[in-house]
Amino acid sequence: MIKKQPNTTPEVVAIREVPGTSYVILPGKRLARLLKVSTYNGKQYYNPIVGGTLSRVSVAELDTLLDKPKAD
């Protein structure tokens, strides 16, 4: 008997750009804004508005967040 291999191909999701803006439409009808990278003292940062306050997040800090496993 031949066993079927599990489907390991990731699901492809469409991200559509809103013409003439820096916004994209994500799956689930969510809207997101594309941020540009800023460089200060040789380090790269993003400047998102979090909780109504402009904050500075380093690219290295975001990389560590992406590498962490999700908490259950």
C-alpha cells in the first residue's frame, strides 16, 4: 500500500497594493501601510505608530521577533 505524502506547500496569499498610496490589502480584508527603513548611526529602523505614539523599532529587533516561536 502506498502512503500519500502530506501536502507541505505553503498557501499562497494575495497582497494587493492600493494604487497611489503606501497601503496594501492583506488577507481577511485587513489594511496595512508599508513603512520605509530609516538609518540612524548606521543602524536601520522602522518608525511605526503604536498606541497613538510614534516609536522606533530596529530591523534587528524585528528579526528576533520573527525568529521566536509563537506562544500558545
